[in-house]
Amino acid sequence: MRPIHALAALPIASVLVGPLFLDRVTPFVLGRPFLLAWLSATLVMTSILMGLIYRADRRSQAETTPHPVPEKHA
Amino acid sequence: MNSALKIISGALALALILGVLARPGKGMSLEQWAVGGRGFSTAIVFLLTAGEVYTTFVFLGSSGYAYGHGGAAYYIIGYGSLSFVLSYWLLPPIWRFAKQHDLISQPDFFAAKYRSSGLGVLTAIVGIVALIPYLVLQLKGLGIVVSVASYSELSATQGVWIGAGVIAIYVVVSGVHGSAWTFVVKDVLVISVAVFLGLYLPIHYYGGIAPMFTTIEHMRPEFLALPAHGESPVWLVSTVLLSTLGFYMWPHIFMATYTAKHEDALRRNACVQPVYQLMLLFILFVGFAAVLQVPGLKGSEIDLALLKISLASFDPWFVGVIGAAGVLAALVPGSMILMTASTLLANNVYRIVRPGLSEAHIAASARLMAPCVMLVAIYFTLHGGQTIVSLLLMGYALVTQLFPVLAASLMRNNLVTRPAAFAAISVGVATVAFVSLTKSTIAGLFPFLPDALKDLNVGMVALVLNVLTLAVVTPLTRRPSAPPQAGSSRGNGYPGSWAVKSERYVVRYRRTRSPFRFSQRLPRTRRCARLCEPRACRRVHFSDLPVHHAGSGRAANW
């Protein structure tokens, strides 16, 4: 586990803690009930954060491995 | 025959033809049949795991759940993100271990990690028992789609039989290759139908998505929120947690990860999948649109919501297209489930019960068991009245019981002992069975708990008992002197024990007469440590040999 992996805690907290405090219909966000909008925003956020983690992992892997494995670019 | 029925039959025929054509050449080994020779690219792995999500459960189940339970259906949006976050760290080590040991199925993994074929049998049985409700759910969906979309020309029972027949045929013929191709067709059709319905119906009936939700909120206040009791926020959070832990414990999803060519495919998957889950929103919109338009569906009828509103809104030919999407959404995942269940039966139960069978015999019996498993599922489909989501939640509660033991086995020092693993899984599964049979709730079992905790998903009880058992039995059964998993290998047919066995074999051989250091011809029935086909490989392989034997790692040529 590297420090950047801590980003993954955000979606976890957003789904497992968020609903306990955000169980409400109003205000409507983009026309959707608030809790539904909250959970779907979490999906988008998860993809972005996991993408960041993946990129950081790839970069550090490339630095530590002198000869990159050819399969990686396949 | 009306136009809807024609289109549905066309979809069935297409699925069957694609599935059968995808058969890769002649002589498929179990590895080819079940995990596609471990040669699938990122795109196909993505489709296989993503396609697992877009089943009947989504198409009929979640729209029906939104229709019947309102805000509680949001849980479906919640667990998508979490299970993929978990997968980023969970799947690569599983994939690496499976590749090193040439594992085929999920129980193989448990058996190899804990060096116990008995644990393999136990996890195989848990897997099969959990897969049956999942298969029943797909068949149920098939029946509903066929009978409603054919305007009752065919009965649900006939629909179940026809669909089950198609699944069984192409699973027997093509295995996972058939599934991979039909997954592509299915995902395209199901997603375009879902997006279209999710946008068209709210606009048609309410003038847009925002007006739809305001109207529902006005007509039925609190329907769009979670109730204070029952399916409360605590229920939602605990259900999301259970579904997250259970998601990758499904034997067929576990096996789908083995098909990856490289572990990076799994990590990339974790980045892309959450956004893909947004498609679920459109299906929920359909369910919400139906609330005020086709009111009055009760009990297990809520699964009909999507089809009823389609009947009320479209011409027969388009109902046929929707029906075709529904049929494919049931057929394709159904085939994956059926294939997995029969692989588990043949590879992890039958092989252990009757040791010494050849690889070809096991592969053949896996195919023969597929129709038998299907018959069991048909029986339960025709004799049960649960809704799609409740069937799925029961299956999830069962497979989640494998998670603690699996998570422990991935630790660098696995503290959990073999008896503890047995005890924990058995206690968890027994609790799930008790709870589902008696239909208990947390409030009924533990009346002394504070109100907030009474709404916890009842599957949590089983998971907590499971972890407690692990914590209690492990120290009791631990021998302080000996390393936990060493000792005699029982050699019942699992890779871990073969490695030990074959090493012994070669040491003895080296002392006697071999001019070769690493290989020896094997008797016809004995299999090498790399699980090669007996005819292709007569050599003893070491797990530390870098190059895989060409005989079993054939590239996928589909």
C-alpha cells in the first residue's frame, strides 16, 4: 500500500457513511432525488480516483523495473 | 405468431448460432472450456465481468425493485463502485496464484491455498448452492419475458423450458467461448434498450426525468427516500457492504478473472467499470416511470413492471425487441452460471469422490452435468414464488461466507488454520440457511439491540458469526511448533499437493536411473503438476519452472 492508495477511502466512506446522513429527496440534483444523485456521483468519482491510483502505480512500476515487461503494452 | 414473438425467437436462434460457432477447433481441454486458455484480452475480460452485472436481475429485477420499494433500490447503484474498488487489490493476487498453479475454478483456489481438497469440496458445494438461485432467477426472467412479450401466446413455463434448452445446448458445445461472443451482442442490445427506455418513458409520460421525480414526490411523498424503519439507511449500508464483499465471491465471476491474459487487465477493469455502472440508472428510471403509469403490481409481480409499461407504450414489434434484450440478458449470464456450476461439480466434487479419473473424463463429465444442473434449476423455477431481488440477495448472503477465509489466505502469513476455515464457512452457511428458511429478521433474533441496528441486513449476522468462528477456532487448532500448512500432502488431486508429490517422485528418480534432471515419463493415468492433458504431457513439471508446457497453455483461437 502506498500513500496514494488512501484515495480509495473516499468512495468507501461516501457509500458506507454518506447514506446514513443524506437520506433525503430534496434538493433535486439534475432532477434526481438527492441520495440517488449522491450515489451516482460516487460512481463517477470512483472511476476517476481508481484511474489516478492506476496511473501512479504504473509510473512507480516503470521506475523500479529497469526493463519493462513487454506484455504491459500489449 | 405475432411480430414480438418472431423477434424473440430470432434472438434465441442468434444466441444459439453464435454460441455454437464460437467453439474453438477440436479437442477442448477443461482449461479451454472453462477459462478460455487464460488468453482473453482486457476488452473481453471487461465484457465478461461487466456482462455479469447486466443480467435479468438488472433488467427486470432492479426496475421492479425501484417500482415496488422506491428508494431502497438505490443500493444497486451503491455497491457497483465499492466492489470495483475492492477488486483493484483483491483480484491481481488471486489471478497470479491461479496462473502459477493452473487453477480452473474457485474451489481449486481454496484447496490449493489451504492444501486441502476437502475444503475444495466444501467451497464447491457452497458455490453450487448459491449459483442455483442465481440460475433460477435468470430462468424466472426468461419465463416472464417470453410470456408477457408474446402477449400470452406462450406460457411462462414454456418460456422457461425453451430458454433452458438453448442455454444447456450451447454450454455443452462451446463452454466459455460461446459466452464471450454472445456477451458482446447481449451488452450492446441490453444497454441500448435500457438507455432508450430510461430516457423515452420519463419524457413521454412526464416531459423529462426531473418532472418525473417531482411528480412522484408530489403524489407519493417519501417513496423516493429510504423509510425510517425496515429498508432504512442502515439496511442500505449493510446490504451494500454484503454485496460488495460477495460480488467477487461468485464462483463464475471469480472464474471470469482467470480468463485474463495479464493482471493489468483486471486493474484497468477496476478503473472503467464504475462509470459503466451508470447505465443502471436508466433501468431505475424505467421502474420509477412505471410507478404512476401501471400501478397495482404486488408481491413477486413487481418484476413485471418494465414489461407492463412497455406493453402499454409500444407497438408489438418493439415489445419484441425489448423482449429479445430481456431474453439475452437471461440467457448469456445463465450460460456462465450453468458452466460454472457444472465445472464445480465435475472438477471439485466428482474428481475428489472418484480419484484417478483421466482429465478427458472429467472434462466430458463437466459437460454432461450441465443439463442435470439445469433440470434442478427448472424444478425450483417452476415451484417457487420469490422476487428476483430476494433470490439474488439470498445467493449473495451465501457466497459472502467465503470472503473471510479467502481474505485471510491472501495475507503474507495466513494465520487461519484448515479446521478454522471449515468451521467458519459451515457456521456462516448454516446461519444463512436458518435465517432464510425461518425468514428471521435482526429485530426478531436480537430484540435487545438499539433500534438503528435492527434494520441491518440479516446476512450480516452470518458474516459476524463466520468471523467470530475464525477468531475462536484458529488459536485452538494451531500447533505452535509446526508451520501451519506444511506436513503430509494428501495428494487427492490438488495442485499444491501434486507439487510436493512430484518433487518426491523426481528425487527418488534421480537417485535411481534418470539421465534427465527435471523430467520423467509418467504412467498414463497420472497427471503432472501443471495439470496438462495426459496425452500431451508425460513429464513431471515443477511449479518453479518458468516456461509453461505448450500442451496446456494453448492460445485462444476463437
